[in-house]
Amino acid sequence: DTAVSQTPKYLVTQMGNDKSIKCEQNLGHDTMYWYKQDSKKFLKIMFSYNNKELIINETVPNRFSPKSPDKAHLNLHINSLELGDSAVYFCASSLNGGSLYEQYFGPGTRLTVT
Amino acid sequence: DQQVKQNSPSLSVQEGRISILNCDYTNSMFDYFLWYKKYPAEGPTFLISISSIKDKNEDGRFTVFLNKSAKHLSLHIVPSQPGDSAVYFCAALNYNAGNMLTFGGGTRLMVKP
């Protein structure tokens, strides 16, 4: 059973298009995240979201928006795609509280914008 | 401005020996530190963590040491095995900032048989 899953695994699209990446977790976690791994392999947080609060990394363009239909899902919508959006996007989840802060990651979605 | 740095992009170790991966941070507000292991085309996998109130945490072959005054942590793997070959990321978080992880740039560990 996959704990954190993402679809699609690969996404190739043209500049200017709008696309979505889906994420689901079956761990019963209450917080979900999106990270971006750029061409230099740096992993950077984009969003943190639970049912009470959305925290946005200030460097993320407003073309990116997370949408959560329920606690188990956090989808990433990207409008007007640009070449620089090409990267691997990772979804993660965690159960916050007590002393547990480990985040569990999905397999990643490689986005290529042409 | 990188708040978490892994200054060694790669490390090569012989099987059975100790692997030591290092990580430095600049933000004194970080409360919790984690190590992740990543294989190609997969997501990072949680390995071990440590709270800022401790200086050592051990889990089997993996031990993490934290030196708060030096803002430095290290991951020791003893003994190293070929299956440990991967990219290791150090990460840190601030409890009061949404638990978002700040990652270092990673160190590629190669364990030679």
C-alpha cells in the first residue's frame, strides 16, 4: 500500500498551459506539503496545509495554488506555466503533535515545460 | 541564503567502515532536525531525527549528533553497506513556522564493496 501517492509521475506540457498534480495520503496525517526540487537538486518548501491553515513560502509565485478537497488530498494547480517551472514536485504529509515531526514523501512528479 | 548547508557534495566509503555526513545551519530558531535518504526517481525517505533538546539519537546503524553551540549536526552510519549508497539530505524545522522543512543541498554517499 502506497502511503503518499502522486499522479502523474511525468508531465510534459507547453508554456502558458494550466496543469494540476494530484497527491493523496492514506496515513491519516493532518498536514500536507508541496516541495519543489529544482535543476540543482535543491528541495524547497512551497506550501504547508492543514484543515486550519495554509502557509505559503513567500518565494512561490501566485500562479501556484494548493487545493485540498479533504484531509487526505492536496492537489497543486499551476497556471500559465513557464519554462522555469520545470522541476520535480514532491508531495509530503505528517501527523503533527507530540514529538513526531517526520514527513513522508511521495515519489515525485517530474514536470517539463517546453 | 541557504540556512542549511551540506558542504560535501559527495562522499566515498569502503563497505564496513564508518560514513560521516555533516550538516551546518544558521537559523537558531530551528527546533528539530531530520535526515532523509533519497534514491534516484524516488521521494526522500525519512531516516532519523533529533530534537534540539538532545545531542544524540541512535537507531540501529544510524546515529545523529547535534552540536547546538556550533550549529552543526552529523549522521554516522556504522557499518556502511553498499545499499546505503544514495543522496542524504539534512533538514531542519521550526515548530512555530508551519513545520516546513528547510533542506540542505544533499550529499551523495557511495559505499564501495
